[in-house]
Amino acid sequence: MNRKSDILVVGSGLAGMTAALTAAASGKSVTLLCYGAGSLSISSDCIDVLGYFGGERTKEPFTVMERLPEEHPYRKIGTQAVKTALEWFEKFCAGAGLDLHKPAEGEGNHELITVMGTTKPSWLCPDSHDAACIRDAKHIAVFTVENMKDVHPRLIIDQLKHYPFLADKDFQGFTLPCPIKDARRNITPLDIARYVDKPDGLRWLHENLEAFAGKFDVFLLPPICGMELAQNVWKKLSTELNVRIVEMISIPPAVSGLRLYDVLRKSLNQKGVYLAENVQILSADVEQGKCRALYSEEGQRWEADEFVIATGGLLSGGISTEPGKAWESIFHIPLNVPADIEAWSSPDIFGSSLFARMGVSVGGDLRPLDEGGAILLKNVRFAGRVLGGYDFALEKSGHGVALATGWLAGTLAGKE
Amino acid sequence: MKHTTVVIIGGGATGIGILRDLSMRGVKAVLLEQGGIAAGASSRFHGLLHSGGRYAVKDNEAARECIEENTILRRIGRECVEESEGFFVLTREDDPSYEKIWVDSCEKAGISAAPLDVKDALRLEPNLDPDIRAVYRVPDSSVDGFRLVWHNAMSARRYGGEMLTHHQVIAIDQEGGRVKAVRARNLITGEEVCIACEMVVNAAGSWAAQIVRLVGLDVGVQPDRGTLIAFNHRFTSRIINRLHMSSDGDIFVPHGSITILGTTSFKADRPDDHHVPPEDVLRLLDIGEVLFPQLRSYRILRAFAGTRPLYISNGSAAGRAASRGFHISDHSEEGLEGMLSIFGGKFTTYRLMAEKLCDLLCSKLGVTAKCRTALEPLIADPSPEVLEKARKVFPVHGAELAANRLGDAFPTVVERAEAMKENTLLCECEMVSRAEIEFVANDPASTSLTDVRLRTRLGMGTCQGTFCSLRTIGTLTECGVSFPISPAENLRGFLQERWKGLRPALWGIQAREMELGRAVYAATLNLDGAKHEQEK
């Protein structure tokens, strides 16, 4: 079977969906191939652009961007492209009913709070995750829901108090009764967030938080303020209870990442992007440095004029490895890595590891380059974690790189 | 100053076995262990309860000891043993002339080795290479080394035996050619203890030579590093041995839902040399593939290493050729009264080693009580009433698992679970519930999340702690269990241990898992950044 479109995007993480949206804006026909849920299901809707540089927290990402190593994707595409992409995204999200804000002029990165009781720098985030208010607060209530395994107020409080600027705050922990019966063993923030989208659920949350209103300056909640209706729920509760509500960032299943995922999916449908689920691309038909089509598992051929590859890294399968060898999974572009396996990783789990920066080398237009710097494929662009030269985990730059490179790859593909 | 009759140094199978044996004979004893219980080779091996088949040709005496002890342990420690049986498999690469020698040697040692038609063997173990030439069934079993040592410890405690973990021996005091006392430092608090005693037993395994040096003597114990791989699949239901002269990477042992492949044999510089070079992993895969052709497609959970305490008497062989037999030294022959050392040996025969040593020790003390360790089960079976109660508060299959893990403590944990509103399952892979984790974490022997992991198997399954470690540290903080280190440090330490086990196998599915772990704990939870920003 054959399917032909102008632009084919592979990968349904933030990079792939962004690329498909910007490509579709050109008016060309776009197909997006998905295999699995994409990385938004394990992350969040906050766009970390560059939280750390050289092990130090950055005040804001752009002034240090120029000092990143040359192979970093931000250096490849330039700071201006990153800024433009972020502006585009802010506008796009606002139009889709998910307001993400950058920090106020002169303020540094947003401060997010996690269910581990740590803080994390981020650039764009919805109001519900913005924890700036905690600095001026005196009395802070930390909530969980009965039988929610991953959120424990005492741990969060204990850890937050290890930060000098929070050491003197009055923190108190509370457990809300579980509203979902017969699922007691497996309550995650996602279960509650879905429940809160319903009128009963919203009423439950309102009633249970009401008793604490007026007594605390800030409520720290697991990410449970709804899914589709999250923004409205948060606003309504904040106004009615007259309190600052902050949703903490949690581990998978990632509630707020899925909120963004839903928004992007909806937009893709509205823009007429053809989505094909559960399609794993295994190989490519390349002729004279030009890709003609990709082949999926069932032997189906996906033809296009332009391709964007946003297949992710090691975790998502965009990069394949064998002992001492690494390559890009679709085009089998070899990655330059040492044969010594121990040299791939740091002895420290949070040290600087080579495998974390392993990925495709590209030019400023995101087309892949060979070792001599010549373009390998004229009509293929790479975006997101499949790119080399950066460490999303240590830098807190995952969504920033995905968004900026996805935006650029889609835009450029649309112009061809 | 504390007083006791015997101080035992080393909390591995041998030391704890000796503690149990002495305690059952009514001899007062205190055991000192520098780490946690069974932190050395007793938990760092493939978990094979030998039938003796492996030693039949080379050391028939050791083989006979193995089959006898194997039979005893299946009886007294059945909660720790999975009677999986074993195959000895002659592959296309093995010398067929060895087969007959091996069969005869097994018969001589009293090991039942019944031939099995290759077709039938492949029906039972379909992942084996179809081109194998001959198969024999032997009574090998899988044993949980860690649990067996703990159950021995519980039994010893019941008889009054005392254990001090995280206590490192710093000196052995002597007076007039006699041992007088042992001094040790608590590695967590820094406190020193001095224990006056009549006898000292050195059962420090790979560290035994260091202990002997404390009294100014010397001995030939060579630590020998063995690397092992744990796979995330039970691709064999039986223990699979190669039918050839013992070599590297020729044993597969299934445990629960995983399989362990081992081992290599390399001279180690230090007894705590647990570094796993990737070459060891690749070598094990190369050799293992001869038995299981699909081996490389299975996900590796971790690679790990232990050091065997090989005893080298003057001029004898080292490494693979060194004897797996044991040796007891009475240091009075060198002019020091009151100190015995036990060297070498292997896990399967730990009980026998303890018995022999205690016989000698008791004759010196004038104690006439006989060894009873082979007669009495390590722990009593839980009563049907307790099991019935447990089934209501544990997940379906989890009650049995918890009973086997917990031994004596099971009824207490069941009570704790009953008192809870909900006994939440914290580790879904290994079915470990909150009541059990809380109980173990509150044990003074637990000083970190890693200690809890070892005793409960928390985080040892498919997720390798990616999802259960945060919720466990959260739960423990919530219910007020405090460790000497902060929750964040605890979590980092726990994740670091897992990391160590994956680094030498960083490719394929393992690389994906490593990226996921970093995504959750660095990118989402910022545990790395917090390390420098949170105050101690």
C-alpha cells in the first residue's frame, strides 16, 4: 500500500507534533506517523529551555545560549530561532486554550515544584505550575489524595525545607479523601485529574479544599486540576477559594504533559494533518541523497517530498545501539561513538554522560551531515532528542530543543 | 565493655551459619559485620544450590558434600529454595568423551544424573539451542542467598545470637598469647565498641586475610572476581549447566521472574572489587549464546560481581583451578590461642563448614552439645490462621511471597497490615506492600533504601526502581521512618546502585532504561540540581 503526502513527519512527541503543525501552516498536505504515546506522556506541559549551564542554574536561557558548545542544537539553529519558536508556541497555545507564560520581564526562569520536594527551573509554564508565589507566602498547605502512592506531603515538606529560601515557611501536609471507589490500590494524579473534569469531581475538589481557604497563602497540589478543563478549573478554584494554587510536577503518567498532548492532537486534527497510529518506520528508500519514501512494519510505503524525523533518542527508539556502536534507526546514519562501553557513561548517574548527548549531527537547517560536514540527505530534517550535542536531563532543555527544532524543521519543510 | 564467649567476624552465610550453630548449642556469641548482612559473596553469586554435578569430576569429595548439603537445605530452608532441578547439557562445542567420565563421577558421589532424550529436554526448555547433543537431569536448585542468610540470622536470634551490622573490626586484643577482646567501629555513628571474649572466629570470606593480618599473621586467601548477569526474563525454568569441565559463563539459574547467568573468574586486587568490566559481560553473552541462541535479545537488568574467597595453600592452583573446598585454621599452631579462621568453601556447603568449625571450637571450650542445624528448619511455617489473615491484606500471590521473605517476622507484618486502612502495594514488580517495607525499614539493620531493597526485593524487578523508589521513600518519610541520610540522598544512592549495574551493559534495551531513569529523576524531578541547592 502506498500513501503520498507533501510532508511526512515521524514521531508524536513535542518535536514531531510541532513540526507537523508548522508544516501544515504552509498549506501543504502533512502526514504524522505515531508509534507509541510520545514523550509528553512522561514529562509535562512546561517548556524547560535551559535551566542549567555548566552545572549552574541559569538566570534566563538566552544570555548563556551563545556560550553553549558548537554542536548544541541551540547553537546550530541560533538563539533567534529559539526565541521565535517560543513566541509562536505561546501564541499557538493561547489560541488553543492553554495559556503558557514566560517569566515577567527581568525575572529569571520560572520555579516549578516537584512531588520530590525539589524545585526546577523552566521557561514557559501554565499559571497552575508557576510557583513564584511561594517566595512571599508564609503559610503553605501541601496536599495529597488518599492512596495516591507517588505524592507524600511530608517528603515534599521535608525536602523543600532544605532550600534556604523555604526553610522558615510554615508548611503543613494534608490528605484529601479519595473520591474514586474500587480503585484504591492504583490512584494516580491522572485518575483524579480526569475525575475533576466532571462536575462531581470539581465539586469534590472544591468542597475538600474549602476548609483550608483563608488559612493558607498557597496550596500545593498534585497535578489534579482537571485535564481538558484544567485551565478553567484552576482559575475557578483560585478565584472562589481566594488562594494561590500551585500544581506540582509529578512522575509518569504525566498529567500536564498529557494536557498539552491533547491540545496538540486536537489542533493537528483541525489543521487537517493525517495521523497514522502505531506505525513503526523500519527503513527508507533513498536515491542520490534524496529520500523518496519510508517503509513501515507492514511493508507499507509512505512517500513524501520532505521528511521530518522526530523519533526521539535511546528511550523512544530514534537511536539504536549495540555494544560499542550507535546509529540513527531509520537511515542507519552511524553516530561517532567510542568502542569502549565504559566511556559512554559517567560513573555518577547524574554526571555528564556521552550517551546522553549521542545523536544525529545536523547543519543550521537541521539536515543531517556526514563527518566531513556535507549534507547527507537533501530533503530530511531531524528534530528533538534524535539530535546530538545536548543533554536534556542535566540541562533541563528537553522541551526547549524539541520545540525549537520541531518548529524550524516544520517551517523549513513547508517552504520547500 | 561487652562480654561474650565467642566473637564471629563476618556476616555472610558462613559467619551467620556459625552464629546459628553456636547459639543452638547454647554458646554465647556476637557477630560483627562491616556492611549489611550477606553484603559480600553470599548475595553476589548466581544463587545456585549445587547438586554437586559441577564438581563431580574434579573434586568428588566436594561433590558429595554438595549433594548432602543440598538435600539438607531443601528441607530446612525451603522458603529460600526453589526446587527447579537442573540440566547438564552437552552442546555441539563440548567434548563428548567427557560425558561418560562425568556420569561415572556423579554416580560415585551419589548424585542422581538421569539421561533425558534431547527432544523431551527441548520440549521442557524450548529456548535451548536445538542442536544440543545430550541432557541429564540433576537435583540442582535455585536458592535466594540473601534470604537464606537472613533466615539463619532469625533462627540464631531466636536462640539468643547477637549481630552488629555496619561494625568494622579495627583490632583484636591479645594478652599472653591469647585473644582477649575484639574492637570494632560503627561505620554509621563512628562509635567504637569493645567486646571481651574467649574465642574469635574469622569468617570474613574475601576479607579473611585482612582480619588475620590484624593479629600479625598471614594467610593465602585470594579474592577472585566473578561477574554475573541478571536478565529480565525467566527464559529457562531449570538450571542449565554445560556438560564440560567447569568454565566461565556456563550456568544459567532462574529465580522468580528473572534468570542469572554466571560467572567469570578473574583474580581481584581487593575483596570489595565489584567493578564489572564490559568485557566480562560480552564474554558471558558470547559463551551463553551457545546454550541460548536468543540470549542477546533479552533485556539485561543488571550486571554485578562478587569476589570468591579462594583459599590458596602453599603452591596450589589459583582461579578456576583453585579448590572450592574449605579450610579451617587454628591459629594456636602459629602461637595465638583462641582464634580460628575459616577460608574458602562455597555457599552450598556453608552449613557443613559452620558445623565443622563449631565442633572444633566447642571441643576447645569444653562444650559437648552436638550440632543440630541440619535437624531444625530455619523458620517455622506460618500457621494457616496467619496465612488466611494475610490473604485478606496482601495481594493475591503476595501473601505467600511475603511469608517466604519475612520468615519469623511474618505474623507481625500481617498484624501491621491489618491495622492499616489500606496495605498499598509499593513495588508492583516484586509485589512488596507497604506493611512489609515499613517493617523492614524500621529494623535497626536497615540504614538506607538499598538495605530495604535487599531484604524485600523492592526495585529488583522490571522497573528497577524507576517508579517504586520515589513512592517508597515518600511513604517511609510519611510514616516517620528516619534513616541516617536524607530522603533525596537515599533516593540518589538507590538509583546510583542501579546505574552501576547497567553501565557495563549500556546498549539496546538497557540504554533505553537508562535514558528513562534520567528523564524521570533528572529532567522531571531535578534530583541532580537539588543536590547542590538543598542544604544538608
